[in-house]
Amino acid sequence: MDEEKDIKQNVEESNARFYKASESLSIEKMEVAWKHSDDTICIHPGWEMFTGWTSIWESWVRILMHRLLEFVKEDKEDNQWVYSSFFAFITEQNTRVAAKEITAATALNSVKTIKLFCEMNDILLPWKRITRGLPKARRYADYRAPTLEEVLMVIVESCQTSVPYRNFP
């Protein structure tokens, strides 16, 4: 009976780790959640079965890259949506700075990384207007650049969040 309870608890903990990693869009957390062996199996809905950690890892990278491409495609169809998404992101960053979850410099660096991504993908946005709402940051160390996972999270959340349209002057 105790062994069955232990197995159930182990499965529940593994599932919780997987869903937390999946929601975080972090490859590193996915690496922790999955067993790294040749007999590990993953079946994404509508996809073929992947066997072995390497092919599973590659499938998750493809999923995350596809989300980035969806973001770029959305901009081509509706630039106002992208603008509104970044405005919502700046608001969220300000909230995180106020709650001392991140520094003002980290918020600024997040925007710089996203701006570079947008420029490389010909997403044209009024960056002066967007960044005007950021808190003032120190211009020296004591901060870090956002990780790839944090950038992916921002972009994917923007794709998943329905931001109401608003006309900005």
C-alpha cells in the first residue's frame, strides 16, 4: 500500500514539474523535468512519437521557435495588436519593478532584447513612445540581461493574451 502511494506521489510530482516547466517556456526547466535516456517517450498532440531525450528536446525547441514565428506573423497582420501587447508588457514590467521582483535596469534590458528581436524581424514599433513608460534605470552593473526563456515567455504571453485595442496618439 505504501509503495502504491509512493508511486502515485512520484507521478503527481513529475507531472507538476512538467507543467511548471511547460508554462515557464524554459528549456532548462524542461531538461530537469524529463528523464535523459534513450527509452524516454513523448507524444505531442497531433505529432509523431518522439523517443529519446535528444529528439524530445528538439521537439520542444521547435515548439518554442514556432511560437516566435507566430508572433512575427501576427505583426504582419495586425501591428496595432503587437503595439498593444508591448504596452501591456511595459505595464507588467513596471508592476514587477514596484514589487521589487526585478530592477528597473532588468526591465530596460528586457525591452532592449525584444527591440532587437523586432528589428531583426522587421517589426516596426514606436520605441520612444513604448519605452517612455519604463522606470528610470541606473546605467551601470547590478543587473542582468533577460534569458532566452524570459524573452520567449513575453512573446508567447503576448500571443496568448487578448489585449484590447486602444488608439494611441
